[in-house]
Amino acid sequence: MKLIEKLKEMFFERQLDVSEPPPSLFDRLRNVFFSAEFVAADLDRVPPDCGCEDAIAHLDGSCWCTISPADSAKTGSTKGCSEQLERLQVDVRWAQEALKDGGTSLDPGEESEELSREFTQIANSIEGLGLILERLKSHVGEFRETCSNKALQQVKETGTELRGYTREFLYTLDKGDLTLPGSEERGVHQRKPGHMKASHTNLLVLATLILLSLTQSVRAQEFTYKVQQDRFKGHRDGELIISTKGVEYRARKATDSRVWTYTDIKLFEILSPTRLRIWTYQNRKLLLGQEESLTFKIIDGQIDQQISDFLRERTARPLVTSFTKEETERVPVAQIPVKHLHRLGGCQGVLKVYTDGLEYEAQDGHDSRSWRWTDIRAVGRPDIDRFEVLTFEPQTGGPKRSFNFILKEPLADKTYDLIWSRVFRPTPLIRMNAGVIEK
């Protein structure tokens, strides 16, 4: 979000002039809002399957989950989430102190019911924000200690809650009409009837810009397609809506509509730019022991790399996608020309190894795949010129699909060891010590 990054540079990366007067209440509130937005935005960029080895690195601002290898040289000046969270908690405490000072230093005649109500609303918002930050700090501490995916999901969920709360806080400021004591010392004129003080006006200008930016961001994070649901008998027309909250299918007949959160979905299969299959945990009514899947044909538009990345960032479950990223975005650790074996025949392509997963790029694009390490069940090297990837992808006549490759060039032992260690990463040991569980 370019606007927020520009404001971040404007307010937090400039040199502080010691001759400046002490920050006003509005400065404190502004800092709280922007700091909270930056923390939430950074947490949102962490993939749901960010590995154990990247946990502390990300919190310290040097994780490749959010910083590409090409930008790794810049990470020395990058503030991690832990440091930003500590700063935000300090900003909250300062804002609370400024609110107390502002409420107790009113001159006779300045205090009013409206002003008292506004102070109370903002004080309550700041207090609620502080409670969210305490929970977030606790989850971050658990993530540092255990490196578990459960703790990571708690961090990300609390980060999402933080972003929602900061927007409510911004609306509270936008609706308020504060007149603070001590503003005259900063060259701000007394408010005329029907007008706000300059410092408040400046804050509301920033608030309006941020609201506009956030609104555009939210709208951009919702993708709507006209679709047909493939069925054994007839098809159903409707709309498929993919958003930050989940996926919704709005059928013409209301009783056929469905709504899923990302935790309700077992597997996404992007079969092609115009076909998407969703597997859920619901059992099929007519086929006992089998879980339902819904296949949608996109009538208007296509699924692209942006949608694939969007879904991948929001689900910790396996994702089947044929989209591979451009070479300019990241550099492979190794790439090997291969032949992908089919039941009859095969296709030519390149197998690419990255720090965060594998990609098979077919020459015709039909069988291309991009896997995170968590999308892979197992890997094997049955022969010197063979390599096998067992996935979570369903297949006809068998439980899961296996991709078998003939290697046209040798697969270095070092590269295979890297792949093996990422797929079969160890689970942290838990031992009992005098009745206490230690990790």
C-alpha cells in the first residue's frame, strides 16, 4: 500500500528535531493509529505456512517470508514485528497519559458534556487496543518458543483483529470534535463556532486519506466471477466471490448458495484459469464416506497469478495450482530439465527448487504445478535419474496424486537434502520433567 508506506516514511523515519515542542494528544493518537496499521500489515504478509526456521527471523525483520532474496541486503534497516509491537505499546501508554492530562487540565468553562464524552470514547478505544496488543504479544511469545503453526495462526488472527479495531478507532476520531487545552502554545488558533482546530483538521485530513486507501484496499481484496457449478445433472448459474473473509457462492436459487471461511475448505484446486474446484469437510449425501467437492466453471474472467497467491496466503491447507511465478520475483536454488511421466506418455518441462517450495513448469503449461513445502506429503528418489513428489491432490482411482519425473540432469545430493529437510521437517520435542512439560 504505497500511501501507508509514504506516511510511514514521513512520520517515523525522519530525524527528530529536539527543538520541537512536546507531541500533542493528536500526535499521540496519530502515532498509535499508524503504528497499529504497520504492525497489522506486516503480520498479514506472513504466509500461513511460514516455517519454524523463519519464525524468529521474521519477528526480527529479516525473514524471507516477507522479504525477497533480492531485497535481503536491505533487511539490516528493517524493523521486525517484535520491535514494532514494542513501539506500539509505548505509543498506547503515551496516548493514555496524554488523555489523562488533557482531561484534568481543562480551564474553567472548557469542560462540556460533549468533550467529556469524546474523551471517554477515545480512552475506551485506546484501552481496548491495549488489550489486543497484550494478546498479540502473548501469541508472538508462544510462536517464538514453539514455532508451531497453531501459534502462527493465532498471531495472524490477532493481527487481523488489530487491523479491524484500528479502523473502528479511526472512525471514532473522525466523528469526534475535540478541543484540547494547550493548543495555543503550538500556534493553533481558538476554534470558531462550526470549525475545528487546525491540529484536529490535520489529523482528519490524514484520517480521510487513510480511510480512502483502506477502502480501496478492501475492495481490491474481493474478486467476483460469474460461474456455472458443474453437476452430474444440469448446471447452476451464480457468482463466486473470493474475499479476505472466505469464499461465497451465490446461486440464483438461494437454497443452493454456500458460504465458507478458509478453515471450512479442505483443498483448493485451480484446475485451469477458468476452472476451480473446492473440497470441503461436508460428507456427500449419496456417497457415504466421501467428502463433497464443488467444481465451478468461470464464465466471465479468469483466475490469474494474483488470485492464486491471494488464496495461498490465506490458507494453511494444501493448494493445487498450475500458476508459477515469474523468474524476476525470486531466484531458484536449482533447476533441472525433466520429463513428467503420465499414465500414457508424458510432457517436458523444468523442475525448480526454491527456498519455500518446488515448481514444475511444463512447456505446454497444462501440467504445471507450484507447491509450498506443506503442499507435499513426501518426496523420494527411487533411482539415480528419477524423482517423485507425493501430493495431497486427489486423483481418480487412487487416494492422492504422485508426480514422477525422469531427471535429464543429475539432482545434486545437497539439493535433495534441502528438499528432504523441508518436506520432513522435525517436530519440536516435548519431554516430561518432574511432572512439567518442557519444549
